[in-house]
Amino acid sequence: MAASAQDELYAETAQTYGAAIERLARAYEADADLRRDLVQDIHVALWRSFAAFEGRCSLRTWLYRIAHNVGASHVLRQRRIRDQELVGLEELENLPDANGLQAADRSHALDRLLGLIQRLKPMDRHVILSYLEGLDAALIGEITGLSAANVATKVHRIKNMLARQFQLGGSAS
Amino acid sequence: MNQLENPVQKLWQDQPVKEIKMPIEEIRRRAGRFERKIRWRNIREYVASLIAVGLFVYFLATSHDLLSRVTFALFIAAMLWIVVALHRKGSAKKLPEGADTLTSLRFYRAELERQREVVGNVWWWYLAPLVPGFVVYTIGYAVKFPRPAAWLGLALMDVIVAGMFYVIWRMNLRAARCLDKMITELNGAE
């Protein structure tokens, strides 16, 4: 791919999904300094990846794949330094109810949500982040490589867990 | 993007974020730095091996007795064996760009398994090939200097070399156990 086309694709994606990249980075790194490095790593990986982009999937799918892979590799690298055990959705689903964090507690709710996400193993973290970003099941399957049935099971678990842990003025379907 | 069905999705998407803007020049600079780092690491490994082989070739060419020549020839063969083994087993693969999560997690696991095999078998591909050279060197030296004092010095050197081999082997076994733990964690990551 020509360098100018690579630059243009990167600029378009960074412009459209810059905020999503920041949100994903928050889910992969709690420390502000390390998170800034992670965001920059995602941008560099994204730019480099466009040299190999052949348009076989949408820019959005491509972006989420790259960003999640950089995030997962960051988590695995940090895992060697920090001795924090990662858990699956099943474990979070079995957490005791939080007695409904109300709308007034939104900032606490966000912190709590981030805390839960940051404990998850890479694949489950990808799925919950994709769900929170509002991606549909088909797109989640395309990004993660999971089957439709697997995605449906995981999304069901996520909804259950969120319903039990958060009550923010709406019903989790 | 589909319509938000869950208030937690709104909470997530409405969170305040401070976007980092990176100019293309800065991204190119960082990407270039990353690629140079990888290239130099590879060059460094091969240059170090070539220097070691070059030194042994020099010693081989300038030595006069048969046992010394055999010793250096064995060390050269061992170094070449190690370089080839390192190239075949130790070269890091590259994750295909845009791979889905499942593929990337399987890739990371395969990479960890490859690294575990390298450090777990360090005796066979790194240490054992050096042993014949040391054995012939010991015999040659003992034959050349048949004095108890020389033999004592020789025995001390052999003990130090054996100690270094043991430390390298133990360190690699510990690294293999650490990799095993990470592989076990990744097994459940899908």
C-alpha cells in the first residue's frame, strides 16, 4: 500500500475512533502514565497495520482487532510484572449482587465497571468491551473469531452480570 | 452501531476521555525506532556468534598440535550448531496484521510454547554441544603439561565451567516453569 494511502486510512480511523481507542486503553491499563504509552502503542500499531490492510473487513473491525491485540499483549506483558490473577466471565457472574448502584453514583459505577473489566481474561475482556461499545453480535464474532453461539453465551452472561451489579435507571434486557 | 439497549453501555460510552492526538511524523518516528530496535537485536546476536567463530578459526589456524586443533574445531562446530539452533528455534514469529482475537491468543500461546521449548531444552542445543570441546581441551592440556600443579589448575577450571553450565541450566529451567504458568493461564483465556 502506498504511504499516502496508509496515512489517510490511519488519519480517518484515528479521527473517527479516537475516543473508542482511549476507552479501550482504560480497560487495559489503570495507571495513567502506562495508559498514555498504551494509547500511543495502539496508534503506532494501527498505522503500521494499514500497510497490510486489503479492505477484506471494515475499518471498524480492523481497528478493534488491532487495538484489542495490542491491549491483550500489554496485559500479558504486565502480567509478568504484576501478580494479579485474571478471571473469566463466569466468576464475575457469580459475584454477589451490588445492591444496585443508582444513577447518582455514576462516577463510582464507572470506576467499578472498569475494575471489573480489568480483572477479566483477554477474550472475555474483548467481548465485554465490544458489547459496551455497542457492537452487535455479528461484529463481535468477526472481531474475536468466536462462533455466533459462543458470542451469544458470553453476551448473555455479560448482561446478567451487569444487571446484577448496576442499576442505572434502565433495565438490562 | 446498534441502538444502546443497556444503560451501562451509555455509562461506558459517555465517560469523559481526553484524546491523544499523534501527528503522522511522530508515529513514523516511533514505528521506525521499533523496527530499528528489532533489526539491531538480530544483528547483534549474529555478529556476536560470528566474532566467537572467527576467534576459534584464528586459534585453529595458529595452533600447532593435533589436540588443540581438534579442540578448536569442536568449538567451531558447537558454535555453528548453536547459531543454527537459535535461528531455527529462537526466531520470534510475527502475528499477522488484523488477526482476530482467537487467532492472536493462539499465536501468543504458540510463541510461549516455542520459548518454553527453547529454554527447557537448553542442555541439548546450547550446553551439550560445547562439552566435547571442553573434554578434548582438558585431555590435551593434561597430556601437554603432565604436572600435578597443572592438573590441579585444570581441575579447578573444569569445576568452574561445570558450575557455570549448572547455573545456566537451572536459570533456564526456572524460566521454563514461569512460561509454563503463563501458558496455563492463556489456555483458559479463550
